[in-house]
Amino acid sequence: MKKVLAIVLCVALLAGLCVSLIACNGDGDDTFKIGFICLHDENSTYDKNFLDGVAEVKAKLGLTDDQIIIKKNIPESNDCYVAAAELADAGCDIVFANSFGHEKHILKAAKEFPEVQFCHATGTMAHTENVANFHNAFASIYEGRYLAGVAAGVKLQEMMAADNTVVPKIGYVGAYTYAEVVSGYTSFYLGVKSIVSNVTMEVQFTGSWYDEIEEKNAANALINNGCVLISQHADSWGAPTACETAGVPNVSYNGSTKSACPNTFIISSRINWAPYYEYIINQVKNGEAIATDWTGTIATGSVVLTDLNEDAYASATTAAAAKTAINTAKANLQNGSLKVFATDTFTVDGQALTSYKADVDTDDAFTPDTEVIVNGYFDESAKRSAPYFDINIDGITLLNTKF
Amino acid sequence: MADTTKKNPLVRISKRSDIKGWKAMGIRAIAFVIALLIVGVVSTATVGGDIIKIYTTLFIGNLMTQRTVWALLESIAFLLLVSLAVTPAFKMRFWNIGAEGQTLMGVLGAAMIVNYLGGKIPEPALLLLMFATSIIFAAVWAVVPALFKAYFNTNETLFTLMMNYVAIQLVKFFIQAWSGKGNTGSKDFNYGYLPKIGGNEYLLGILIVVVITVLVTIYLKRSKHGYELSVVGESENTARYIGINVKAVIIRTMILSGVLCGVLGFILFGKSANLYETAAGGRGFTAILVSWLAKFNPIYMVGTSSLVAFLQSGAKRAGDLYSAGKFFTDLTVGIFFFCIIASEFFINYTVKFRKKTQKIISEVAIEEKVEEVNE
């Protein structure tokens, strides 16, 4: 009788095949379509941030449900290639993937489907691979983190003014010890330092982009170590909620965590992907080329801050002062008079940095290949969109490293 | 006494083994339809989509293009291979739930060769070495619990389960060791891709599984080994009495399980030349169900793995319609599993409901009648 089951199933499969051969003739439409590949789903703040951007651009450009296909929970494996190929088969004009490890698989798909544009966030290979329909994109998020650091600096100043026993030591929960995270916490630290010049910072890495328990533990460890303000670069709500429980102010990332942390959430920087989506969609619709390596900025609307949570400050006066400080710094970043990584604001082993070669062109050995100190500042995100600032500066102590 | 009725239980359940084939299929079909209805209700409640669209995608979504058909056949083949791997052990009542870890060790074995020898030796030699290492790694992972079971009678279910986690940690360790500064949780390689047959990247893996299916069927049904392991499964004492070396059978069978998982690990690595901790993709666990549903028969397993893989990827596509992500897939497949497993209950047991209250002649009633007669 099980044999019957097997036969029935096989027949059903074959019947389905025939139906499909008839059915699949109908997809030769020329309406614009875009496909998205996400590593996780909305439960990850990282992916939610990309998906929020999709919703924004969908509303702005008036795209229909049928024009957007989103594939979630796609691992960094052959599954990613399959997902990309299926999106291309489904008639997508653009396929966008959001995780660093997707890159190799997207590149494979790009070579197979030259008529489809493949855009990959956080990747590093487009500027050396020379595959015409393969593109990287990122944003100068270090500027956003710097501004969030300014807001934190004002809070720290307020805490020190209220209680002269407060030691200006802050903490940072990072995922891994590599450039994207190093660039992020260093810019955050320099933002705080622009307000409180004697601030120091401790960094604890979790070794995972998403591990709520570990992030919570790391935040608590830092708090127990005497850190009076915490920020993080990891994707769960672990660190922010630990801060709320402990009553320690927190600067978030990827979006507001105010709903769960009404008293301790200060501000959050995030990359808004909607401007990039809008850009690539318009380029394709107009038949124009997409930049090989695109860096979003404050000016393009890619680097944004959430509203400042005034409740995190003891008085409305300091909250207002924080807003003013952010606006001033933002204006100066935009007019170029302020550089986040200006070499006169930090030292490395007691020395100012005059020359540094970063690993900009990807290779297995991480060979430093490009001089990145120009005109007295470390020129982050200019040689390629993905961050490459990976220097340990004075004032920041790494409690562990996780590669 | 006025109350002369005795209460019968509302439902009576009794074992049956004589159910007719058409009736069993009918029960399964009903379970399938019920599952479909529940999926309909649940998907309306969660993603709120168009039911008809979800149903059609669930069934023909897998068959829309050549690529999706090939991908489906491949996922059936992979699931079938792990199911075949766990089956010999299951037949001797050795509950190996470590196929996930064994497969992962196979992937790690291939990665190890590619990491150290990729690009340094000719590709055919590289592939052969990868194949051998995959098999050895996976077999070692399977034989350790088998040795402990054979000599110390440890609980194999817990042991094999634990070995999964050790394998995952080992993979994580090597990813970090090999990636150095650039660890992103997965390690990519440039060598060790499986050759394509006529430009088709799915065919080779599928063919390997077809051959293995035939071999395992013959092994289980026609060989002395196959007979021995079913005797061990029925009764270890009987096996011992008729002179079967039970320890040897346990160890030998688990090595076979490991080897088959190793083959899958090799193929999985060869698909994309990368190492990551979820490379086995949960197949090691799904395979338990596939094997059990097929009553440990390799031929039926072709059917059950097709059904499960078909539902899994169909549900994934249906979820994509509404950007629902993984939860929708898991939920849908879970509903089907639940209903199908429940249907097995109704096949193996007969359920009788109490008919309308039966009057039972109680002792009192009999006494009354006797009195009547006497008068």
C-alpha cells in the first residue's frame, strides 16, 4: 500500500510538471520588478532596517505588491545563489542582497544573468571584479555614529555635572572585531570625545551578529565594569534592554529602541536604504548604469538619526543643548569643515597618524594596499563604500576580540 | 434499582492491523485535505493573503521554471540520502538522531582538504581526497556513539544528539581559524566545486543519490547484513542466540550511516564551496520523519521524501508571496506533518464511538424478570 503512495506521489509530481509547462508561458511581461534577499527577517534590527527602506521606496515610487519580491531568511550559502537566480527567473530587473556573506553567491548569479542588475550591500568586491551588472553599496554611517556620539557626549556631560564621582567611561557591545565595527565604535567614541575630552571606552565583542543573550551579557559586563553609558553594533535588542533594566543610558543602532527602553534610549543612527533603492530603480528605468560602488551620505539622506529621546536627559535644557550640538556637527560634516577621523583628534600609541595603508582591494591575506590618510584625516568610505577603518586608537580598550 | 443502564466509554480504541490498502490511503488523503484547510485558515490569520494564490503556489510554485524543478529534485535527493543514511540504524532500533552532525562533519572534511590543498593539486585528485575525507569524518562521527552503545550500552539517542552540537562548534572553530580577521560566520573557498554534467549543476548529485538508493535497497532486502540488522532490531537476544555478533552489527551499521551522511556532506560542499554551521540544513532531523513515515523502506522513502521536500519548498515559495519568511514555511510544513502523523494513528487503531445509550440488563433487572416468571 505504501507502494501505491509512492506511485500516487510520482504521478502527482508529473502532473504538476505538465501543468507548470503550460502555466509558465505567461511570464513574459515587461513591468519593472525588484527582488530583495534578506539574511533574516524583521526580528533582526539589521534586516528590519532594509525592509523599512523597501516599504518607504514602495510608497514613494508607487510600486505595487507584484513588483516587489522579498525572500527572507536566506543563508550565506548556495541558497543565496538559488534565491537570486529564481528572482531573475521571476522577471526581476534588479536583485538586491543585504548580507556581507551573500556577495560571492550574488556575484555568481550576476555572471549568469548579465541582463539583470545585482546590487549588494556592505560588499567589497565590485570595484575590483569588473562585472558590469554587479554593484556594491554602503553609507558613510560613521558620520551618523559620530553624531549619535555627540548626543551621548552631552548626556555624559550632564551626568558628570550632576554627580562629580561619575567617571567618564563608556561601553560598546560589538559583533566582530572587523573594520565595519571598528570604524563604527571609533567614530561613536570620537563623537562623545568631542564633548567630553577625557572619555574612555571599553569594547566587548559577542562573536555574532545576532545573539540576544550574549549581547545582554556583554552590556551587563560593561555596566559592572563601571561603564556609565552603552552603545552597540549588533542586531538584537539585548544590549538596549539590558541598559533599560540597569537604568544606563543607551545609544542604539538600526532604529529606535525607545518602545522597550523609554527611559534610557537616547538616539539611534541608521542607514536609510530607501535613497539607494530609489537611485537603482530610477537608473534601471531610465536605462542608465548603476554606480559600481555607491556610498550614501547625510546629503543623499542615507545616513539618518532617529528623533532624540528627551526623556533620557535629566532636563529639557540639556536635551535642547544636545540637539543644537548635533545640528552644528551635522552642518559642519556636510560643509566639510569637520572630519570624523581628523588625525588631530586621536592618537595611536601616543602618536598622531600621518600615513596608513588600508586593505581596500579584497584579497585573502588582507594585504594593506591603499593610502587612506589625506589632508590630515582618515578618508573613510571614499576608496570604496564598505568601511575600512580598522585601527585601535588610544582611549579605547578592547576587552576581547572576536574574528 | 431504577437505573438499569451501565455506562459504556464514549470512545473505544483498539489496535488493528488488517486495514485495507485503499482505506489507509483514504485516511491519509483526508488528513492531507484537513491539513490544507488548516493551512488556509492559518495563512489567512497570519499573512492575510489570497488563499487560492497560496494553494496554487504551494503546489505548482515548485514547478514554474526548469530551475525550480531541478532545485526541487535536488532537495528531494538530498533529503532522501540522509533518510537512507539513518534507516539501517533505525531498522535495528538504534535511534541515530545525529545525521545532522554527521553530514556537517562531511562538509567539514571536504572543506579541510580544500583549505589546505585547493589550487595546489589537480582538481580530480582534490575531489577524490575531499570525497574520502568527507566519508571518514562523517563515519567517525557516527561510529563513536556506536562504540559506546556496543561496549557500554550508553543511550545512543542522547549521544548522537550531543555529537551534533560538538560538530557545530568544531565547524565554527575552523571557520574562525581559517578566516582570521575576515570571519563573517562562513568561509568561502575558490576550489572544490562539483563538476557539472552537460552544464547542469544539479544532475550529478541527483544521480549519486539514485545509485545509492538502489544499493541501500539491495543491502537491506537482499543481503545477509540487512537480515542481521533487522534481527537485532527485533530482539537482541534472538540475534545473539542464532550467532549474530550484535556489537559488530551495531558498529558496522553506524559506519554505513556515517558514510552516507559523508557523501551528502561532500555533495553539499561541492555545490558552493563554502563552510557554515547550518550547512546540513536541518535535513538530519527531517530525515527521521521521512524514514519513519516510509516504515524504513527505501522505496517508499522516495515517496515520503518527495512529499516532504515538495511541501517544504512549496511553502517557502508561498511564504515569499507575502514576504512572510521562514516562520510561514515552518508553520505550513508543521501542520502537514501533524496531520499526516495523526492519520497514521487512525490507520493503526480503530476508533469506535459509543452508540446511543444501550440498555444493559443489570442484575436487578434479571431478578425482576425471574420474579415475574415465578408469579
